Amino acid sequence: MLATLRTGRRDLTVPSHFEALPVPVSFTLGPDVVRQTGLAHAESPAAHLAPTRLSPAASPAFHYTFGDGTRSEAWAELQQVTRKLI
């Protein structure tokens, strides 16, 4: 699951022109994908990124956080994580 953040209007309408892209905030890898990828591989996708374990050791899921939605570098970090995991 990928969570992103972008600016929006209070009334939730969308303007008829292009706006800035959303920025990744977090990425969650479920237990089925962790099992396929391998625990050691999913636990350390990047040297500077330490995921949070979300479930029991028998079937772990991992949550990777990329910031608060203001850092454009988050796209590169997400790409680095997904390349290593796939």
C-alpha cells in the first residue's frame, strides 16, 4: 500500500489544470509479499531506511516511512525501495 500526500482544496474539488504531484509518505509491504521477497531482503531495502514491523514474527509486514509529504526526494527513496524488493 502506498500513501501519498498533496495539497488540496477545502471543498475537495479538483481544478481543471495540472497541479503538483503527490509526494510519497509511506509504503506498507504485506505479509504475503514479505514471504515472497524474503524476510532479510524486506527488512533492509536501503541503508538509510529502517522499516517498522507491523505484525507478529510468524507473518511480518513492514511499514516504510518517507517523511511528512513535503520532501520531493521521497520519490527517489520509494523507487530505491521498490527496485530492491522486486
